[in-house]
Amino acid sequence: MAKSKSTPENGERVYNIGDFIKHTKFGTGEVINVIPGEAIKVRFGKVEKILLLRYNTKTLIDNKDED
């Protein structure tokens, strides 16, 4: 099971390999690689996308936030 996300003191989200996230355009995907504080690589079905965190602050939604 994936580790849950935590929020460090600077308020930045932390993503771990295996986390599931939702993107407003691409849908739900699994994090497959992380460059902390910079980018995440996410598999959305058969498509992989590299998402730069500074440009995706409003498009990424934590699945646990919707529960």
C-alpha cells in the first residue's frame, strides 16, 4: 500500500511512488517516479506524463481529499 501524503512545514505536498492522484484533465493516475519538490511522473492508463509541480498546483487533486 502506498504511503499517505504529508505536508511539510512549507505547505508543499509530498508525493510517493505508488500514490494515486487525480488530474483535472488526465483523470486518475499512479505516481511512478518522483523528483521531490520538482516533478512527478504519473501513469494515466497507458499514457505517462511528467507533471511539473509548480505548474500543476491547481490541477492535482489528492484522492483522499475527495472522501
